[in-house]
Amino acid sequence: MLLKGINYWSFPGSFEDKVDPFDAIKLAKEHRYEALELCIGEPGTQFGTDATEAKCKSLLDAARNEGILLKTTASGLYWGRSLGDPDPKIRQAAADDLTKMLQISSWLGAKVHLTIPAAVDVFFLPDRPVQNYDDCLKWGAEGMAALLPHAEACGVTMGIENVWNKMLITIGEMKAFIDQFNSPFVGCLFDVGNILPFGYPEMWIRALGHRIAAVHVKDFKRAVGTADGFCDLCEGDVNFEEVVKALDEIGFDGALVAEMIPHYPRYPMVRVANTSNALDAILGR
């Protein structure tokens, strides 16, 4: 059965590190979600790569008490340092990050961690240099291969998200990148909204099949075409009826994790409530 989930970044104040993860669990429960995707940040933040096993166990206990599942984790650290960076020191720092985040995910009981191996460019960081695509593929794959035994030991799949990083933007590219590892611990964290400028999510879902380890839901207006095209669920061009049908066909039974960014400029918690209602409609509840 598909579950109703929400990403930590959907809560106002999360980007300013003002949302305690324990409070996020309570907010998820209050707004009738069944799963919460916690996000791992820099050391010293509310929930960073320096999180201890004891804190993770406390979060897991708190989630269980509220009836909230912690099935997946995410991070934005990849935008600042990635496995595919031209600088070997940065690649090593990214590997250290991912090593810690896989362990943290395991302590939480999460089975999938959002992973971005590299980026040709970062549209929201215009000063960040453009990087060669072939180099990104090579170093990103090498970094993930080196960490694959650790992911297996942790029992956590590295879920490659389709993001606007000028990489893996066709079904064939994504399949080939995942299949080279020949492991259930590398898969796709598929975002149905991110794919709208490049294709149809239901087609991607059916083509990727068992490779899909987790799912993000957003909506997007193709006519806008830029990041301003992201909108409330059921307001854009995602055919959610077909998305749910395709997920059922491939046997996916995880959470549809809503990642609602940016926040409303006024009364931002209303978007969290609206998203809960929209997911009820999408899931036929």
C-alpha cells in the first residue's frame, strides 16, 4: 500500500535550521502523514552528519510513538561537494559525507538515502563552474562503487534522484548508470515533478521498474518551464492517476514523499495541510 509522506524541507524554517527533527515528527503526525523523510545537514545543525547513534535511536523511538515511519533520508550537501567533483579533495569530502549519511540512515531504520553522484551545473548556484559530463559520470560512479560495500553493510540503498543537474536526463542514461553496479543497493529515488520538463513520469516509472527505490512527489507547470513552475499538487501537469497506476504495476509499496519547495510567503503551514489533502485525493482516500 502506498503511504503518504512528507520531506523535512517542506516545513517552514527548515532551510534556516529552525525545525527540530523531533518537532518535524510531531508536525507530520498532526497533518496526517504516515512517513517523514528527514534531511541530513552540515555538522552542528539540528540534524547533521555528526548525529550520534543515540540521537537517531531517540528519533526512531519518537517516530514510532507517533506512528510515523522513517523510510527514507535526504541531504543537500551534494550541491556543495559531490563524488563527481574535479577536485579529488572535494570528492573525498563528499565520500566522507555519504559514508556518515548511510550510517545515520541505518540507525534511523531508513532503507533509502537520496544520492546525487555529481552535477554538470547547479542552476541555483550560478557562480558554480560547469563540469564536464563524462567526468561527472566517471567520478560519480567510482565514488558510489567505492561506497557500495558500506551501503550493503548498512542495509541502505543509494537512491539516485533525477534532479536538474544536467545528468541522467533520459530513461536510458538512468538505467545504464544504475545497472552498472548490479546491486539492489543502488536504485532511483524518482521525483515525478522534476521529470516534467524532460518526459512523462508514468513512462519513467514503468521503464525503471524494480530500480525505483523511493518516490518524491511534486507538481509542475510545463508552460512555465523554469523553477517557478513548481506548484501545489494537483495544480500542475503531473498525471497523478497514471503515476499511481504505474507504481502499482511495478509493485512499488513505499511512501509518496511530498517535497514542497518553496514555502508559501504567508501562512506557510497551509501548504503542508493542502499537500496532505491533495495526497489523500491522489491515493484515493
